[in-house]
Amino acid sequence: MLRQIRQSPGFFIVATLLLSLGIAATTLIFTLVDALLLRPLPVRDPQNLVQLFELQQKRPAEPYFDYRFYKQLVAGSSTLFDIAGQAEVTRSLERRDTAERVHTCAVTQDFFTDLGVSPALGRLLRSGDDHLAVLSYGYWSNGFGRNANVIGQVVRLQGHPFTIIGVAPENFTGTTLDSSPDLWLPLANQLDFATWPNPTLDTYVVEIIARLKPSVSQAQAQSETGAIWSRYLRESGEADNASWLKRGRFSLQSIAHGVSPLRDQAKNALTLLQSGTGLLLLMVCANVGGLFLARATTRERDTAIRVALGASRRRIFGQWIVESLVVSGTAGVIGLFLA
């Protein structure tokens, strides 16, 4: 087999290069499609996970609601449970003699418990925690060199100390696919960063995620939650002023595969792109198959001599199979490396 390859290196190089490029392109696009369209969130029972949105014409879906509404929803919903809130903010982090901008996500008390996420190191945030922080796996790797002694270290966010208590699992980067927090901290500690007198959490906005209760449909939950939202607007006075005219339509959407504005904008394009790369790989395989047929034609005399000397059809067929496996296997390794 190696002798055959040495006798015609051009064929081996061209066939391997064609296949590797086709495999690399297909793998790269499928990785993107899998991350945005196919892969469920790495949480417990992602199929019943939903998020609240406000829809307005010609604008992206708005995921932010008043914290006061979040409290009313927790107290009054009979169709949702494990209701959690989160708010993402970029802040300055000081550690030792360095400072950098980090992406923080402030979460309600039982955020990680509600999602069913387990720590990679230490523990995660829970009810009653104060001035504690959980690192993302990526930030732990890049910013702390995967140092297991990170637990107990103190970092300062805009001058306020937070003690690191754990590291999130590698596959969990939050519920939004297009961005990943560097660390999570208790929502109550948002008050530390307020620049106005007598701040309260009611003045903040949060993204609200929840789970559908068993035997409750998404339509039933949307109907009840929309009614709670409308009642909240009336009680807060928004339904009686001009801001009501700017309000959009309430929507409860499944986030089993996470939230991604990029996916919403490019879903059809990604599907077409995946189909196109699949056709490209099929064309590459057909071309390489044509090269093998042409090679078989040029080796017709050699094959006839082998048959005359007693080689069986099975042995000759096996030789071709092994040669094609060598080419495809080499191309697969190179293609994955390129991808």
C-alpha cells in the first residue's frame, strides 16, 4: 500500500486535500449550527425553560422587566416555578496590581439551583449569600490559570470586595449564547454600585427566566403571565400615561436552546449555509470518487497481471478499500485540524 502511494504521490495529495477542505468547511459550519440551533442549554430539564420578552415592531425582543414585576410574578404565578432574574453589566475588576473590564451577571438568590447547575470547583451562589462571586470556567482558565487555590481569593469590583466561592462548569456560559459572563454575583449587591441616594432593587431591571409547571402549556402560562404584567402596568400607572403607547406585546418564549439575537437574525442563513456545505462535501466526494475511477483505469494492466498471477477479486477489492480508507482517514484528521 505504501509503495502504491509513493508511486503516485500527486493523486494522494490532491485527493486528501480535496476531502480535507470539504470536511473542514462542513465541520466548521455544523459546529456553529449545533451551538446556535441544535444544542440544548446544559441545565436540568431545558425543555420547560422559558423567558419573558416584550415584542415591538421593527425592534429586537426586549428581555428587561422591572424587579417589582419580578416579585409580583414570583408571588402570583400558578403556571410558572423556579422563577429567576439576572442582569448583565460590565464593570471594572481590580486584582492585586491589575485592573480590567469584566462581564458580570447579577442573579437572584436561587439562580443556579433553579437551573440545576453543578459547580466545577467550590460551590455556586445560593440564598443568603452576600459579596460572594462565582467565576465562569473560561475566566477561571484565562484569568487565573485554572488555579484550584482561587477559592477564597478576594477581588474588587469598582472598589467593592467579593470573595470567590466557586467556578461554574465548563459547558455553562449562561442562558445567552452570544455572550458569556466572567463572573456571577448576588443581585442584592447591585445596590453597592448605585450612584443615587437610598437605592432599592425595585429601581433595577432584570431578565426573567422560569420553568413551566407540569401539565401546563406555554400558551396557558403566557395568558396568565400576560395578565399579571397588564395588572402590574395598571397598578404602577404606566397604563394611564403616554408610555403605555410605547409598550409592545408581551411574549413568553422557550429558551431550551438558549437566547441568541444572532440566531434570530441568521437562522435561515445558517440553515442554507449548512445545506450548501453539505452539497459541497458531496461534490468533493464525487470528485474524489472520479479520481479513484481514473486511477483504476490507468492501473487496469497492473490489475490484470495480478489476476493472472492468482490474486482473487476479493484481495484486489480489499486493496482498493484499504487505499480509500487511508486517503479518507488522513483527510479526516487534516480536516478536523483545519476546522
